[in-house]
Amino acid sequence: MGAGPLNQAERNDLLEVLDDRVGTRSTVITSQLPVEHWHAYLNDPTLADAILDRVLHSAHKLTLAGESLRKPEKAKP
């Protein structure tokens, strides 16, 4: 999430999918965008509140750190 802007239809679809899954199924969301920026990213205060309520209410958050695995390896001597 956060790779590009969402339009209104996509925000509505996201809320609908999450609403259908909340309390019944697991949902995995990956993002390089920090959670504290998700509200602004969603760009619709009412939908952002609803989406984040469903996502963060019972979330298990894993924050990863470290170097990118996509960086080219340094030449070995």
C-alpha cells in the first residue's frame, strides 16, 4: 500500500474488501509507507477513518529494518 495514489473508487473498494474480511479472515498489507502517513495517503478523512479502524484495530504490525536485498553485491577481493 502506498506505491501510488488511490482514486475514490479504489478507496471505496478497499473499504468494501476490508469490511467483508474483518473478524472472519486474515488480511496481509505490506507497505514502505509508515502507518502514521496512511491517513493522509488515503486522502479522504471519512474513508480513511473507516479503513484504518478495520486495519489497525486487531493488527499485528511487523516493522522490518536493514539494507535492501536488491542492492547489488560488492565485488569480492
